[in-house]
Amino acid sequence: MVTESDNSFGFKMATCPTVLLSSGYQMPVVGLGTFDNLKDDLVCDAVKTAIDAGYRLIDCAWIYRSEAAVGRGIADRIKAGVVTRKDLFVTTKLWCTFHEPERVEEGLRESLKELGLDYVDLFLMHWPLAIKEQKADKKAWILSSALQPAAVDYIDTWRAMEDLVEKGLTRSIGVSNFNATQLTRLINAPGLRIKPANMQLESHPLLHNQEIIDLCHAHGISVTAFSPLAKGGAGKPVENILVNPVIAEIAKKHNRTPAQVVLRWCLQRGLCIVPKSCTPTRIQENYQIFDFTLSEDDMKGLSSLNKNKRLVTFETAKDLPEYPFQL
């Protein structure tokens, strides 16, 4: 049920709906994404702004290099009495250089230290592929051209992630950027103790990813869309969907912004979303999407824009085992 309350921005603030994860925990359907390699101060301020605007889900990752800034923003709003830790849902991700089972806990503990937290609510395997750590550059940034594969099966990585739930370091675990074959293999792995609670993937009007979304939902796995506004990533440039005439017309009809219409389209497809922004007005705008509904024709209009255009490709890893996409 959506309710409203006042906030420091002077507008009525809707309470974000939640989805029940297979782990038994509730996850907000809208969160703040923090991937953009931005300056720490911008990330910290964005987190504070988002929490003030009503956001309770913050999405980050070890490889984003922003966890410390996210942690400072969270600590600031907790200290100010705006929220408690229990009010928040924090997601972070295991980077590919920590896939060895004996290093999985190390990967999460590094994130927890940066965040200043005792646990996260959701810990995702960022990619199904394993990469050797580069000693000269521990962060092994995505755009590095010197990535080397590590001989690790993601099933073994997953089993180590299951242990982290039992240790109380994360409440739920899931995956990101898996293809349908990889996800099916994981779900059917012998002796699986905990099934994925969430799958995070790219989805927006130019790339629906509907096949794997349907697969997830069929197995009770919630799905979170990153880059829901078709922005970000290092893939080939795509059109700016926020000036698309189809979307503009639907936005005018509902007296909404194009971004709000696109985000609402994602929600009505059963997705959770983590749009990223450091602009206060856009952070607020992205959250004001719970009090209108797109018609069936609206949904069809947005869906007609699909071009299977992927933004986040991690192309420097395309020759590694378990690379999930066909480019």
C-alpha cells in the first residue's frame, strides 16, 4: 500500500512499495544507483538527498569505488535521526577478482569496511565470470585491457556466498548480469542451500531483456533493472530516450516527465529499479512515480521502442570464460 507524508523538500512523499524476496525480507522497488565513477562528495550528497526524499534502497558495488562515500551519506542521515539502519536496504556486489571461494568473504568484508556497516541487505555476484587479481591495480577497473581469467566456477563462488548469509554478513544473496543458461545452471545446482533472491540486469525501452526476466519471475526471483533510463555504461552510444516522441507524448498525457514515464513502465513490468543521479531535482523526480498508472496502450507504445541495444557490455571481458552476452 502506498502512503504519503511530508518531507524536507515540501512535497508529499509517497512511501515506496516493496517486494517480498525469497529470503523473507522486503526490498523497496525503487532505489538510488551509485555507479558513475563520480567524485565522492557528489555520491555522498546524492545518498543524503535520496534518503531525505524517501529512498530507502541504496545500490552500490565494490568496483564502483563509491562505497565509502555511500557509507558517509548513510551515517550522516542516521546521525541526523532521519532514518535508522533497519529502515534502509543496502545492496552491494562481489567483484570478479574475489570469486575464489576462500576470498568471497574477504570481498564482502572489504565492502562492509568501506560502507561502515555490519551487514548488507543484499549481496550480488556482480558477473558470472572470474578474473585474476591485478596486483598493480587491486581495483582492476572495468575498462582495463589486461584482464585474465581465473579458473573458478561461479557455482563454487555461490556456495561461499551462502555461507555469508549464515554468518550474518548479508541477509540475502543474488546475481547480476547472468544469462538464462547460467542462471538455470545455478538454480539447478545440486545441494543448493539458498536460491538467488534477486537478479540485477540492464533493462530499459531499448533493451527489454524479457526472456530472462520471465525466467526469474517463474522461479520466484525478483528482478532489478539498472540503467532503466538507458544512460550509463561503456557500450556503443544509444539514442536519448527522454526526447523520444512516443515517450514525450505519453508524458504529456499524464503530466509527467519522460523519465517518470519510463521508470513507471519498468515498475509495471514487475521490475525494481535503481536509477542513478546526483542532481537533487532528478533524484526527487525519479521517486515520484507511485501515484499514476500507464494504460495498456501506453505500455505497448514504450515496449515498441525495443532495439536490443545493450549499454553495459564489459567488452574487455568478452573473451573470458562465462562472458554472458553475445555482442
